[in-house]
Amino acid sequence: GDSVTQMEGPVTLSEEAFLTINCTYTATGYPSLFWYVQYPGEGLQLLLKATKADDKGSNKGFEATYRKETTSFHLEKGSVQVSDSAVYFCALSDAGSARQLTFGSGTQLTVLP
Amino acid sequence: DSGVTQTPKHLITATGQRVTLRCSPRSGDLSVYWYQQSLDQGLQFLIQYYNGEERAKGNILERFSAQQFPDLHSELNLSSLELGDSALYFCASSVDTGVETQYFGPGTRLLVL
């Protein structure tokens, strides 16, 4: 079945550091790929998405590129802020009719001032 | 605010009991998804409804059931509760046309004592 493997955390960075969170996937067909963010005590918010190979999703300074050849969707940000501290989830949506999300295990990011 | 509402926010109950979690999707969204977030299992898809009909089932226990009503709100029923059912239960909704984004509610935190 479909699966998502995420870089294990927790990740601790200083403010203005470069962020990469690795995500690889296994799926049949051509899934859509997502990054969701969960701030403490809140639900999941969509951060960005990509629906086909070589698409780049971007939002709030975060970027991720759908790489079919390496089955990856790594999240990057050039300069993190304290307010980016949260748990980040990589997810895929299958190409079938149901489109339920399969999530990675989540990566806890803490940004220190 | 995603527009998805969930009640109650917190629920504390005892083993063997039954509870009902409620979800109201965003206005116009026909599809509702239920997910369970626990420390040991991570985020898992439970079940999806589309316009009142069950569309897909994931790792949902037989003790759990759901339904979607004509006004499109959904309820997740959990019965014969066990300690291991303690988790955060999220509802998400989507329009369900094309590649849809799922919008998550704030979740219901269930504690079984």
C-alpha cells in the first residue's frame, strides 16, 4: 500500500538557519503530495501541495518539489523563524476516487531565537 | 480558521463506554474524512463519507462507526472504549472534485480512563 517516510526529528535550529525536512513516498500511480503543519494545540493546516511531477509547491517561504524519479518531496525554507516551530507532516493523496491522505510520522521543528 | 468545526473539544470517559464525536464540514464541502492521531500509530485515516454515502474505509475498528447526515455533518461513534482509544480525532472536509485539498478541524481529544 501507499506509504510516506519522513525524516525523524526532533529538529532544532537557530533563527535564520536553513531548513530541510526529507520526505519520500511509495505509491502506485501518480499521487498528489502535501505538507501539513500542526502548531501546538491546533489542527492541521495545509502548508503547500504539488499535484504532478516537477511541480513546486510554495507558501510562506517554504518550498517543496515533486520529484518522481526519486519519489521525494523534501520541504525547504531558506531562513526559519521562531514562529515556524511546529510539527510538519508530509502526506500523499492517492490517485483513486477516495483520495484519503496517508501521512508520514511527522517532524517536530523547534526554532531558537 | 479552516471552517471545519468539531465538538466536543475534549472528552474524558471510562473504559467500556460509548461516545459520539461531531463534525461540521466547510460550507459547500460534500466529503468528510475522519483521522485518528495517536502517539504510537501516528495519523491514520479511519473513514470517508461523500454526500451521505460511505466511500472508503481505512484502519477503522469494528467498534467504531460513522455516518453523514443530509445536512452533511458527520458523527463518529466509538463504543466499548479501551485505554488505547485515547487519541486526537480529526475531521477533515473537501469539495471532492478534482484534486481536492482537505481542510482539517481543530480535533477532539479523547481520554479513556
